[in-house]
Amino acid sequence: MLKTDTIVSQITPKGKSAIGVIRVSGINTRKVISKVLKKKIKPRYVYYVNFFDKKNIILDSGIAIWFVSPNSFTGEDVLELHSHGNPIILNSIIERIISIDGIRIAEPGEFSKRAFLNGKIDLVQAEAISDVINAQSRHAVQASLNSLKGIFSRYIKDLIKLILKLCVHIEAEINFSEEENITLDFNISYQLRNISLSFSKFNKFSIENNTEKEAVRVVIVGHPNAGKSSLFNALVLEDRSIVTDISGTTRDVIYENLLINGTNVKIVDTAGLHDSKDRVEKIGIQKAWEEIKIAEYIFFVIDANLNIEIQKKHFEKFIFSLSDNSKNIIIILNKIDLVKKNKKLFTSKKHLVIKISVKKDIGINLIQKILKESIIFYGNTEDKFLARFRHISALKIAKKQFIIARKNWNKQKNIELLAEDLKIIQNTLNKITGKITSDDVLKKIFSEFCIGK
């Protein structure tokens, strides 16, 4: 166990609540029990106690639980105090605790960092704590919990075991084999194949986590007066956007979050795309293009009453202006209730076209159905784990190193070179779980945590 100073922090969110929880971790935890609780307590028992200040005045009454090292989250002595969630009470208790010598306020992520440094969790599990808190869907929560349980770590460790097994086999051949072994080539090739299959399993069981992406973005775009804002209001079930028959009413980006089958979906209303001389409107149009760049889904709204050639022109101009042609685009023909029977309407072979009338509530349920069916992650998340960019990057490097090592072996049959290549791959994989890491990497990872974790 690392011998460090003692830290304290509120671990429940800031603000008023029914209950607030304070955590203390470190060698001076026993001092807090003696001076703040003024009562002897047994480890892993729940006690209803008073919390005292320096003058023996009761600050509050609540629950105290003590965990003795190494049987705690951090691996150190840990004390948790549950008081009323009034910030004044919580701050008073924390102020009393830090008045004791050798105790200070915890830095962001410091409890999790100590758990990692004391061998209670590996780096993947430490990151999973943050991912569980920040997950934006039920599927992401489940995948994060799986990582926290060690499923991802086991995958990496199993992969390293396969590499180590081959390394041991190679070392034995280098050091002890005095005659040519005709089965050597076959054994190494067989084990290399198993390692390759293990690398391939990653894509099957991982869900990529982009910590900067807070939700799936659905951006509503189109020319002025196509009915974008009306559609936005219909989808979010609230009059958030101003709707008029005046061109260019929407001049800014308007957001609303929806929870659809457990996934956070951000619906975005934007300014009409057209050539404008109005300086304010131009800023709104520029913001619309910025949203389009980062959108996962685009609803391109067209006024169905317009001439079919104008409809085509609007959409083709939009497609031409797109920097990324792989976007998921759904064309929405609005105001279908006003269209004459035999009028030709815009069609597309590449993109789905939906006919709606926001005013008459025609086709809105179809758009909602598409949102549910297209955006939601399908599949059993029981064995899925969440992978950060750091993990994916390291695995890609390791896999690339492995492919090169395998090619070199097939070409040269140099057992010493293969042994060296395998050690490099192993070190790359060890960086994921934190077996090999630098202080700079740890500082960056744990600085992303909230205080109290």
C-alpha cells in the first residue's frame, strides 16, 4: 500500500439533497473517528453517530462506516460519513476534518487514482468509473459496468497470456534446443494464429466511447419556410422554436435532448440554408453548417409545394456543399396535405424520402419510429465493454506490430527477432491496463474525473 497523506471530499453531487456523503481515505482516518465521531467503531459496521466540531458542538447526526486497509475501495483506511445534504452542514464537517493535521481536500479523481496505485483496480477499470457516471444511454452504462467488472481487462490479459505463452516457448527453444526441431515452425504458426484471432475479438465485444460526444445528434436542415422549426417542435413535443411564415425566422441553433429507448438524442433546429445578405442570418447559417459537420443524422426538410426542379436544386446544392458524403440523410417532404393529387414529388434512390405534414400530424409517428429503429444500438450488451480512444489506439498499434512480426516470421523464420517483436507488442498492451504507464498519462486520465471519485 502507498503511504500518503489523507484526503477528504464530498462524493455526492454539490447542491441540496436529502443525504450527502463524505469520504476520507488515508492513514489519518482513525484520527477523524476519534476527533469528529468521538466514538469507537468497528470496521464494516454501520453506526448512527453525531459529528462534532472542535468545541464539541454537534454539527449533524448521521451514518458512519469504516473500512480498514486493504479491504476498501482505495486500499487504504476509508471512512464514509452520511449526513443531511445541506451544503452548509457538509462544508462544516469537511472544514472540521481538514483542520486535523495531515488531511487535505482530495484532487479530482484522487480516490480512484489511489485505488489504481494500490492495485485494487487496473487503469481500464479506473476509467470505467468515469464512463459509468458520464454514460449517455443504458447500453453505454451496461458496457461501462462491464469494463468496471474487469471484462475488458480480462480480454487484454488473456491476449497477453497468449503472447507470453509463445514467448516462453520461444525462449525455451533459444536456450535449450540443441537440435533442429521440425515441429517448431508449426507450433509458432499455430500460436500466432490464436493471437490473431484474439485481436479480432475486440471489434465484436467493444463499444467505442467518444467522451466528447454527449449524445446522438439529429440536425434538421433545409431552406427557409420548409417547416424545419415546426418539425422540431413536433418531435420535442414543445414549442421551442418560433414558427412564422416570415423567411429566416430561425437565426440561431436550438437544441433539445430526448431520451429514446435509453439513448440520449439531441435534436437540433437550424437556420434556413440560402444565400443571405443579412449579417445576423449569415452567422446562423454558418452555425447550421457547423452542426451538419458533427451530426450523425440529418433530416433535410423540403417544401413539397415547390416545383420539383426547385426541390431537386435545393437538395443537390446541399449534397454538393457537404464535406462528408457518408452522412445519414433522410429527406422529409413537408406540407404534403397542400399538394395536389397528380403533382410530381422529389424522389431519391440513395436516400429515404418521407412524406409528412406537421400541421396535420401526418407522418410524424413514422419519423419517431425511424429514430427508434435507426439510432438505437441493438444487440446483447451482456459481454460488451466500453473502449476509450486510448484503448483503441493502443490496440491498433499492437495489432499493427503483430501483423509485421507475423510477416517477418513467415518470411525470415528468425526466432530471436520474433521474440523481440512479441515483447514490444506485450509492452504496448500493458499500457492499456496501466501495468506500464507514465505519470503524465495518469495525470491526464484522472484529471477528467469529478472531485470525490
